Amino acid sequence: MYFCGSFINMRRFIQIVVFLWVAVSVCGCSGKKDGADEAAVRVVIGGSISGGDGRMLYLHHLAVDTTGVGGADYIGLSNNAVADGKFILSCQPVNGEPTFYRVGFSAQNSIVTLARSGEQLDFHFQHPDTLCRDYTVSGGRDAELMADLDRQLRLFADSAEQLTLWYEFSDDDSAHVIINDAYNLIKRHHTNYLRNFIAQNPTSLATITAFYQQYQMATFFDEANDLVMLEKIYKNLKKQYPKNENVLWLARRIQFIKEKMNQEPMAATNH
């Protein structure tokens, strides 16, 4: 009896040992695979900043509303102090779809970019106090498109600021008329650029940024007057990213605009 019981106990002991060995082996392999997968899907944002040593750079996820129309939520993901002119930031995206991120020293001194799982973006900033002023990026098509939008907006802003200076230093009404005409001209040119940008990049979320781009108080498109364009942007993006948080937000925004437009005639009739 004792021998038989010992044999049974020994057999159970061996079974347990084998089970644990297999479990540990499986978990170990799985862990290595998960680690490899995690590295493959991370978003890595690095590069150089001239004159930015010692300053802390932050990476935020812009949740849902990327335009500020309804107020965006900024979720902190990573930070890194610039050293020897270099920096690197990274995060683990919640899915493989393109996401808006803000990279900067502060909300006032930052740029907004687009990235998706597995992308490694390489930024080169020339001015640490005005990051959006002059920078380049490679490693992601959407990020490059966002940089193009920033670049063109800077060109418009430079011209607009110069015209503003001329306007303020002149007391001549006829000169003011000429300056206003010049401003309206450059604004039309930039609006045409944005319209072409949207038409040429229908599958990029950068088209949302293009539609809502603004300079100070000036906007280039109006949600109500340009609703057909906004709906086209949404339909193109919905085909590509039906569950993307920004596309879903755009659907809600369009519905809100339509409801508002339907209420306005009724309000006018009541008056």
C-alpha cells in the first residue's frame, strides 16, 4: 500500500512538474512574442532640435476633437529632455489607426502630427521657441502632410502679418483698401491650396485639419456654407477608417451642423 501510494504521489508530482514546465515555456515564448509585437506597433517620435538642450519635450494624444471646435482633451503619453540636440518619445497606440499627437514644450509651443502603429517619425526643428516655425519630418505620409499644412499656413501668416503692419502704419484710406484687397487675395490663394489638398488626399485624416485650419480669428472654410465639402471628407474617411475616433467625431459634428441649420429658419420665422 505504501509503495502504491508513493508511486501515485510520484506520478502526480511528475505531472505537476511537467505541467509547470510547459506553462512556463509557453508563457516565456508568449512574452517574447508580445514584446516583439509591442515594439513593432509602438509609435516612435524622435529627431533633433537646434538650441533645445535641457528642455522637456512632451508627447500628447489629442482625444476625439483635434480641431478645438468642441475642445480637445490632451492625454500625456511621454516626455523626454532634449540632450545634445536630440530627443526621442514613444507610446503604445490603442489601435493601428492613424492618431493625432501633439509634440512640444507647451501647448503654445508645439506642433500637431499624425502617426500610426509601427511608424518611426524623424523630426528636425530649427527654432526651439517656435517649433512650428520651421521643421521637417520623414517616416510617415500623414505626418508629412501635416507638415505641409503648417508650412503653407506659415507662408500665409507671414504675408498677413506684413500687410497688417502696412495697414497700421498708414493713414491713407486708399492704401487701406489696397491692403485689404491684397489680404483677401492671399486668403483666397490659401483657401484654394487647402481645397486642392483635401481633394488630393481623400484618405488622410489630415483633411480634417485642412478644413478646420485657421489663422488667428480667420477661418478658410465655413461649416455651414461648405457642408458639402465636409460631408465628402467624412464619406472618404469613413470608407477607410469607419471606427476611427476622429471620423466618428466628424459624423457627430456634421449632424450638429445640420440640426443647427434646420433650427435657424424656424427662429427667423418666429421673429
